[in-house]
Amino acid sequence: MEFPNDACPHNRIERITHGPWLNVANPARSGIYTFINLEPGWTYQLRKHFFNQALGRMDYRIINVRTVHCNTYFARFQTRDLIFYLRQSDVDRISSSNLNTWMNRMQLAHDDMYHLVGRRGVAGSTTIRSTRYIGAAGLSGNPILIAHANVTALMDDITRHGCWSFVVLHELGHNFEGGAWWTFDTGAHGAPSTREFAANWMVAYVMSRRNATITRYGRIYVGIAGYRQYFYATSGGSYRNVFVHNIWDRNSYAHRFSGNALLYTFLSIEAQIGWEPFRQTFRYFNTLGSSTPPAPIDRVNLFLTRLRDFSGGRDVIGMMNPFSRFYYGLRFGGAGWAIRYV
């Protein structure tokens, strides 16, 4: 790598995959740089900072570097809509029959999420890739990225418990969430982001249709009953702690938000009216386009109104805990706003 002025003390090289830029050489000089522990078939970005004499100030250039794919490191598999890149060392932990069963289950989950919302998550195939560099259990998008450690644990859970993988299902669910139009808010309006609620709602439909098994923090949950119990009592910011015992964030409800409690609120409604009103409500929102209400509280109220309409007039707001109605009116609308039909 060449620098126009090696004497400049502010020359530096940075690297990024996901997350912040990381210093590689600071200060940097012209020469050959060797990068280690890179994954095959991956694109890395380098940022070279240097003094631009023509401009009379520091400048930078972005350099894209792609490593060569290595079939001995990653194994590639495919279903109808999903492409998997898994480390060969993880594939070797599981029988081919169990691996095929799991991949086919992920295809079923993809189909179920489409069946629920009536729109595809991404155009074409979705890639699910095991990776080292994300700083989280998983990241949605295309490709969906799952941390190596989670994939390794998943292979063992598939063999022991027939698990589907909450992490993969959750990230796949993000791809079907549809932005703010029915997830109510992405956080841009000062109200809480409900994206995690939306992704977990996709998972709920799969749990219900397939009686799927997942593990969360060492515990096994089976089907929609187990999933409902997790969000009622076990998860962080659970419905029980927020709305029953009032022991979660007791003094600052206006400043924190529990998407898990919101999820159980909707799961308790679903238990009484079934999934079909939700399927119809999602399809109604698909048709709104630019006429979708801009304010989060108006989207929430419209969603509940359509649930009432598509359930034959059932009072879905009446199915909510009274304190939760006040809480969500405050969080999505502010002081003086209420959860109500429109």
C-alpha cells in the first residue's frame, strides 16, 4: 500500500466488516501489509487515510478486498429459497439426515412467514451464512449472518433436541417485518422501535404452525404454548414483570420499552381470535402504501381496529390488560393519547 507522504504522522489504515472501523496501522507507511484470520469468500473494506497535497488536508480512500472462497472451509447447501454457507467443521458435527431436516424446516419457516404477511422478505434467494465478525448472535438482511458460536451450538441442539434455532428464525423474521407500516415504529419518531417485536411475531407463527422446538438460555420451549410462556414469564422485560407484578423498570415506564411484553399482549389476543384476523390485517396494510398513517399511535390503533373487523367484531382492545392500554398509548403517542378504535 502506497502513501504520498510517509512522513505524515496521521497516515493510518483501518478495516471494517461489521461494526466500527478498527485501526490496522496507526501511523502507517508505504509497504506490504499482511492480514490474518480472514474468512474465505468474504469482502473486507480498508480505509486508507493520507495527506492530500492537492487539497491541503487529510483525505481517505476506500479499498475493497475479497478473499477467495474455500470449499474445504465452508460447505454450501440450498433449498428452494434459501442458500446456506456453513463451516465444514460445524457440518461434521451433525448427521446429513439431521442437517437436511433442519434446512427443510428453515424453508418451511420462510414459507410460513410469507403465508402470514402476504409479501416476500427479499427478492430471490436468501443466503444464511455462518460468520465470525458481527458482534451479535445474528444480523438480518441478505445474507443473514449467524455467529460461528451460535451455529456450533445449534448443530448440537439439532441432534439432541430437534431444535429449529430461534436465532435463525428471528433474523429471517426481520426480513419479513415490512418496515414501520405495521411494526408501528422503527424509532425514528421518538417512539420505541418495535422491530424486535415484529421479528419475534414472525417466529410465533412458525412455532404455532409447526409445533417447533427452540432453546433460549439453556431452556427448551416447544410450540406456541412454550413460546407464549417464554414471553409471559421468562424473557427480559416479560409481560408478567411489566404488567402483572410491575417490577420491571417501575419508575420509568415513559423512558423504556419492552417489546417482549408487547409480543405477549398480541399473543394473548391471538389465543382468543386465532391467526386469520392477523393474516387479513397484514394484507390490508400491504395495500395502504403512502396512505399508511404516519404516526405510530395511529398505526397501532388502525391495526387493532382491523383485527376487530376481521375477527367478526371481537373487542380485541378489551382483551388487553388495562395498564398495558395506558402504557402503549403513552409510548406510541405520548401524554393524552389512548389505545382506541378508529
